[in-house]
Amino acid sequence: MTNPSVPSVTTLGADRDAGTAMIALSRRYLREYLTKIRLAVSVLDERVVWARPNEASNSIGNLMLHLAGNARQWIVSGVGGARDVRDRQSEFDQRTPVSITMLIDRLEQTISDVDRVLASLTAADLQTRRAIQANDVSVLEAIYHVVEHFSMHTGQIILLAKADQPDRVRFYEMVDGHPRLTADFHGRTPIHPR
């Protein structure tokens, strides 16, 4: 199921510029990553979500807190202008389990807020400058950072989830020799309005 408020790549058409396409793709990818995280985590128990492979590594729960903090700081605050209240170190220091439902809700709310900011941008906005984490970056750089960062940690979360539930964490099936998203994936991508 697609969200009609997020343009697909095929509907962008030749008259749309690369900046508009980049914003639309960023919105789509962040929703897709959120869906993959939600589906992967939904088959795990809290013990697995908060387990650390070793002290130098993070748990799935820590990674989810980190993704919410990073996306909120860079896009909602850095690009959108909301007050930045992030305590980055606390995302990694958290050892007392936060429920899976609360983790998912926090990440969904963050991506909903990020999506609202991205939806408000024009291609011309991408070249404007922002100070984020004491770095002078363009809005384009900020978006690109959040999408690639979200992608990287989504892969880590999926790897950890598959290590525990190898037969239950999957997103694709082969149809006529081509990978297609599973039926479980469809209908789960839209952000629930708050």
C-alpha cells in the first residue's frame, strides 16, 4: 500500500527536478526503513531487543533510541527549526529496558515529524545552510546524512533480529524470479497520524 501524500518515483515525471525527486525518495526510504524495523522487532522479545553482543556494541533498543535522536536532531530541529533537546550519550547508555511498543512509537513519531518537515521543503531549500552538531551543512547534506544513517542502523537491527529469529524476519519473496515485498510488508508503510 502506498501513501498518496508521498510521491512515488514513477509519478515524479520528467518535469520534476532532481531536488524534488531526492526529497520524495528520502521520505519513501525513511518510511520503508521504519517498516522493516517495526516488522523485525515485532517478532522479538524484550530480552533480545536489549541484549548487547558485547560491551562495545549496542542493543537493538539502543539503536532505535539513537535513530530517533539523530533524525529528530538533524531534520526536525536542524532543518525544521524545532528546539534541539537531544542527549546523544543517553541513547547509548540506556540499560533499563524501554518496552518494544514505546520504542516503536517513539521512532514512528520521529519519522512522522521528519516527514512533515521534508514535505514542507522545496528543491531550492536544499542549498540553504544549517548549523547541526556544530557543523555547517546544507539541507541536502542533512537529509542525505539522516537517510544513509537510518539505512545503516536498519541493517544492523535486521541482522540482530535475524540472528535470533532467522525464519521469521523476512521482507521479500521471489515471484517469477524477481524479489517482491512480502504481503506482511504491504499496508504497514504509512505513518500513523498523531
